[in-house]
Amino acid sequence: MSEAELVLRSTRVITPEGTRAAAVVVAAGKITAVLPYDASVESAARVEDLGDDVLLPGLVDTHVHVNDPGRTEWEGFWTATRAAAAGGITTLVDMPLNSLPPTTTVDNLRVKQRVAADKAHIDVGFWGGALPDNVKDLRPLHEAGVFGFKAFLSPSGVDEFPHLDQDRLAQSLAEIASFGGLLIVHAEDPHHLAAAPQHGGPKYADFLASRPRDAEDTAIAQLIAQAKRLDARVHVLHLSSSDAVPLIAAAKAEGVRVTAETCPHYLTLTAEEVPDGASEFKCCPPIRESANQDLLWQALADGTIDCVVTDHSPSTADLKTDDFATAWGGISGLQLSLAAVWTEARRRGHGLEDVVRWMSSRTAELVGLDRHKGAVEVGRDADFAVLAPDETFTVDPAALQHRNRVTAYAGKTLYGVVKSTWLRGERVVVNGEFTEPRGRLLTRTH
Ligand SMILES: [Zn+2]
């Protein structure tokens, strides 16, 4: 074993075996031992006692839109990774769209990697994009190290990222399956959306009616059918409709290789509380009714929904108009996701271990990073969040690190204060103070 450079002691360390008092030993950026709390580690250069603050694995957020380069005024790697670090996230995987160029060719991936390299305060990986006309680019992107491919089944909101119809979906999915890749899907059916009443305007009820549950349910059923036919691996992004939960559960029981995620806003905010005109709450699919939310929590608890990710997707404040039809759709959640989910989880009787499973271990598994990330365990990277789970704070937009300080959580009082965040054994943020960026760019073969 190399010389220990750091020992972190806490009376509450969240490990895969449960929460216990432990001393976590770090050398060369990796966890080399998890010892009893009061074990003496003679060679350690630094020892920190965190007392009763909880030491948990840094979160792995596999659904983030950074928009850099090209729409950097919406969000950039510098600001997004600082917001993430402040919220206890140590790895993010960037979505292929809303930046210019989108991550749909190897050349474009290289552009994104170059831009991110010296701005990343945490580790950053990339998804590729599956478009109607880039089937030939999918294998090269896979080999260049993207973690999988994102596709839309309905219009994405930006012209440069067109959606796939069922034939194109089949074509892309067959190609991705041929090299054992993963397709992640924005599943809303365009025909159901077109058939829904499109009133526009500031009323949230009208917006909700324009993105009905059956649009999600139909698209998910079609995706599952394609995955089954091709024996392909697919992942349902940002599940909002609880009506689709039985479809996913049945597919899993049948052995179809499908996983699903949901987001903090679907788990903690409800349609009933969205004020008219408040497009900081707009996202697609939409935040639905509280009865729907209860069923999402049930699906998370029973494992039908695998994980929780932010779908952080900001824009400049001027695009968040009071007309729900035309306002930019996307919720900025990076810095607040852990606290928001933990606040609601604890109210519903879940433990912090559950939150860690949903937001760190399972997301690391989803992208195949679970040898390095997602647990406080020997051999993994020494990426940690230190959390005071019983302390509260009230969300002040001015304290947010993401570029445009628009938030659906303004004024909410949340449990869980992130005291510090650590990347490979180095503290990257403590009490709102950041070090120079030391994040690395990750690839699938990392
Ligand atoms: Zn998204």
C-alpha cells in the first residue's frame, strides 16, 4: 500500500454495507482502506475528523446540459461544475445537445473536450447524440469514449438536434446494439403531443394538458418493444408519468434491458404548487400532480426507477418568459439536487443510504464507472461529499453558482448542508470557497 496522504474520520460513513463510524484512508487519490473510526494510521500526512457530519460518496449526475461551447451564456463548464461541486456532485456526464456543436461526431466531441478541459472543477464525461443522419458516427463516438447515445422521439427544442421516428430509432438502436452500447431516450410520442390541446399562455394547467402522460407512456412502450426485439440496452430519461411505471416493471421482469431515471423536480415539486406564469418550473415532460409523485417515489423505493439525476438544463433568464408554450423548458438543479431529494426522502421515511444509492451508486453503474465512482469502498476514487443532513438552509438564488440564477426552489427550506466536496482526495470546495479546477475528462474506457 502506498503512503496514506489523507485519513477522513466520521461517525457516519455511508458504505455499501451501511452507515458506520469509520476512518477512510486515501493514497494517490484512491480509497485504500476503510478502517474502524479510531484506528491509528501512522503514516498519514493529514487526518481530518468530520465528527458527526456524514461522509458519502460524491454524487454522479449523468444528466446535465452544460451548453458549452455555443450557448455558454446559458451555462458553461466553469459555472456548471462549480454548482455541481457546491452540491456534492463529483462527476457529471454532459448531454450532447444545446451546445454548439452538438456531440454528434468525433470532431464535435473533441471540440467539447477541449473546451471543458481546463474549466472542470469535477470530473466530466460525455454522452453522444443519435440523430436521423449520423448512424455512421455512432461507432466512432463509442470508440472515442462517449458513455452512450441520446435520442429524442419528439422535437428536442433545438433545430440542430432533430428527433428520430420509429424507423430511425430502430436503425440507430440496431447499430448501437451491434457494439454493445447504451441508448438513452427522451420518450414522448410526437403524435400524442400534436393531438393534445395546445393553448399556450401562462396557465400551468394548460401546459400540463399539452404534455399528457399518454405521450410518455406510448413512447416508452414503443422503446421497450424495440429494445426487446433487438436485445438492445436502453434507458428512459427523466420519467415523469407514473402510468409508465408498470410498463417498465413488466419489461424488467421479462428480462428486457431497460433502466429508468427520474429527477429531483418530479420528486419534490408538484403541479398544484406551480404559480401561473412561473416558467422556472417548465420542463418536458412536465412536473405532474402530487398523486403522480407518490407513485414515482414508490417506483424508486421498489427499484423500478433506478436512479435520480438533475436534468440541469438552464437558459438565460430572458428565455424564461411567462408563456409556458414558448418559454425555454429546463430546470436548473445541480447545486440543490442532493438537498431537495434528501428533504423529501427523509419526510417519506427513506434513509440517506437510499439517496446515495439513487444519486451515486446506480448512476455510476449506468455509465459503467462503478469501478471508480459511486461508493466509499477500497479501490474507488476518493470522491466525497461531507453533509450535515440535519441542518437546514433556505434557497437564495444569489447563492447559486450556475450561470443564470433562475431556480424553481427559491425560498424553499431544505435539509442537508454540503460542508465540503472532495475529488480524488483533494478538497475542491469548502464552505463556498473553490480551489482551482482539478476535474478530469472521463471516457467510457477510463
Ligand atoms: Zn435533458
